[in-house]
Amino acid sequence: MKVGTKLQLAPFPDAGPLSEWAWVWDNTEIRFISAWDYEFPLGWQLPPQKLPNSLMVFVREGTARWTIGGENFVAGAGNLIFVPEGVRHWAVSVGANPFCAIFVHFTARVLGVQCVLDLLGFPPKVDGDESFAKAAFELSRLFHLKPQGWKLRGTALVTDVLLRCVQEQPQKFRPTASPKDAKAIKLLCPAFQLFASTDGKVTVSDLAKAAMCSPTHLRRLFQKAIGMSPKEWLLERRLRKAAQLLQTTDKTVQQIADICGFESLSHFTRYFKAKFGATPAQYRNMMVKTEEVQSYGQSRSTV
């Protein structure tokens, strides 16, 4: 009987600061939304914007200067770019060649609420490889042809890319909270679950009851874990939900304000503009124009 050779397994790099955050992946929900293949001429510009979802960009050709939050860098062919949801970003092409890239929209949230890219401090730029390129092309193919199970398979591909970055390049991550704050986030998980399982119309008192603590202690946990008060956090979630509804539904601005629990249209408009830099109506028009540009980029790439 022939005895096979023992399989040799290459070790993964030391997880470093990410070791304290392994529990996050047991509580993360990932959803693939769309993928667009862009091909833009010289001088292309992506206007400043904030999205209610995360963005992953695989650069096929050309070079562009990016600003994501407080990070400024130049990305070229083979690079993978990550933009957490709600983070202001823009870009402009540089160099002598057109900018060509695949833009992948998705969400990755702990308990359906906290953006994983933001929490774990995903690097804004990663050096890609052939497997990343294949995943990006396949995501674009899945979205445009929509075969059976395309969302499920797309979600699996996005998950694979995210975890490969975490497992193979952990030294590039900078978690936004310290390891000691991981405990605070764990204690807040029941409150996050309550919000995720309802229509979002919950109060600070409701969150405190879910976390089995007083409102005062809840505020301490929120400040330690994510650097904001429960009231500010609830407003943030409602605004992101409103942005998603503006982008994906035909509901009126007033209807969306009511659905998301704002006491008046004027309050909704003021808070929304402070968060996204545009009124709800302006934001919706901007998203429509973005989709038109995406369609244009797709048609150009297939010519």
C-alpha cells in the first residue's frame, strides 16, 4: 500500500493587533450589492461623496489619486482599494492612460450594524494579485448576468477577499478601537441585535434594557467602544438607512423621514445634509447620475 506524502501547509502571518478581534467574524453579516466595470478617459474625476455601503475597487489599468477620509495615496493597476461605509472619498485620474477599474458595492457589518472595514481599520490600499483580479471580474459578471444564486455566490466572493486580506496581511490593519474596548463592544452586542431586528425606531432606554445596564453605563460603553453617545449612534444608523432608501426606492423624502423615525422633514434634511454634504433630494439626484455614469462606463468597456 502506497503511503502518500504529508501535506505541507504554509503558516499564516501572526495576526498581531487583529488577534483580539477574531470574534468579530462570528458576528458579521456580509451582503454583495453590485459590481460595475468602469472605463473612463483621461481627466476622470470621482466627486466627493459618502455611501451608505462599503466600496471595494480593483484597478485594472491606469492610475488615480485617491482621498479616503484622512488618507491620501495613488493607486495603480493591480491595487485593491477599500472605502468603509459613510466615509467621504473622492478620486482623480493621473498619468497618460485611461482609468479602468471594477467597483464593488457591498455591506459588511457586525450584527448587521457596525461597519467591519471601519472597525478593523482596513487598509485603504492593498497590493492585489491574480486571485483578487479573478474575484473582481467574476463579481462584475455575476451582477450583470444574474444567474441563479448570484447574490449568494457574490457574497461568498466578497467574504473570501475580505478574509484573505485579514489573514494574509494583518500587519496593514489599524483597528479603530483598542483591544480593551473589544469587551465593551461585546457587551453592546444585545443592543446592536435589538436595533438590527427592529425597524430602527428604538430609544436609548430600549438599548440600555437590551444590554442589561443603566442608560448612564450604556453611554460609557458606547463612548469606550465607538467614541459616540447612544443618541448619536442611533442618529447615525437612521441616516444611513435613509440614504439606502433614497438610493434603492422611489419613496418620497417625507415618507423616508417618517420610516426612519425623524420627528419632522426639516430635522431630517438638516441632519442628512450635515452627514452627507447634500440634502436628501440632492443626494438622490447624485446617486441617479452615478448610476448613469456607471452604465456609461459599462457600455464603454464592452465596445
